[in-house]
Amino acid sequence: MAELNPGRPIRLAIVDDDPLVRAGLRILVGGSPDIEVVAEGGNGAEAVSLVDAHWPDVILMDIRMPKTDGLIATQRIRRRPSAPHVIVLTTFNADEYVLEALRGGASGFLLKDTPPRDILTAIRAVAAGAASLSPTVIRQLIDHIADPAAGPRRSRARASLARLTDREREVAAALGRGLSNAEISAELGMSVPTVKGHVSRLLTKLDLNNRVQVALLIHDADLPG
């Protein structure tokens, strides 16, 4: 996705098979002048189509929908060049959904009982290139790192990170701690544009498409401090 122009509202698409949910989210967003709903869809197939037609910056995506579910749609959308960010907004917080969504490229995972103000905050954060995860999801990710399958993941993650330069690994480690570009700039003593350049290069080298996936890789690698 092209870098967001601060002079215009965030372009938001809402994808959910429940018309009442879509209407509620549309009303919620309607009170925020910096966010504009540009498209709606009722299933994952429509989500993929509306990207080309409306070029949203962020998509709020349900998981369980007819024809194509939100997880598959997220993967298909995030593989595209200049893809919009995706926030999964669902009632289901099972571990397999969380991890599949994040590994598929989602920048956020929120439950539908998330307070409205926090949903708006998440949209703004993700549009700016940050991640947004509910506290429940963060706890699940911590449990994921400690599960019995962590060993093979650790080996694969460390092999991937070995392809990075020392500086890129430092940036990746900072992303793993959830730091913003400005915070990384201050910590590592480089300009924000230089940080952005390092982030872009390490995403290309690792064949990943957002900061959340880098953070998962860093945690999978479980490297000493």
C-alpha cells in the first residue's frame, strides 16, 4: 500500500456477512472525520474484488463468511503489490485463527467485543504502519512461543534471520519489541527514513509483508537478549 497521505481520510472497507455488524461499524466510523468507509462486502471473495475497485487503506475483515472466509481473503489480498492493511475483527479467538491470520499478513486481530474507541484507534494505528492486537491475542502469542512445536519454528526462524545484515537484525529485533519507527530511530541513532529503508529491505529479504510477521519471526527465533 502507498504511504498514507496525511491530508486525506483513511479509506476503510468493512467485510462481514452480517449486515447489522456492517451497519454498526459504519455508524461507528461515521463520527470520525479522519476515517471514511469506501466499500463494504459480505464475504472474502467480495473483499478481494473491492480492493481493485476502491483501493482502501485498511480492511476490517470477519473470519467466518460464505464462499471465501476472511483468512483466505487476507492471504490473497496481502500477497498483492501495494496491498491494504487488514484488521481481523471477529468473535473467534481460537489460537489457530489468530496465528493463521497474522501469518497470512493481517496487521491486527481484534475481538468484536473490543470497545468502539479501541477499534478506531486500531484503524488509525494500522493505517500508519503499526500493529494492533487485543490483550487476549497477545497472551495467545506468548503461549504460542512456549508450545511443543517451538523447536522447529525456532530453527527455521533463525535461518531466515541469518540472511539479514547486523543492522537489519537490530531493526528486526526492535520490531519484535513493538517499537515504532520513531522509537527505533531514537534507540539505534538513525533517521526515521533510514529506519524505513531498513524495514523495507528486511521485509523483502524475509519475504514478509508487514511488521507483525517480523515480530512473530523474532519471537519464534527466541534469540538471547
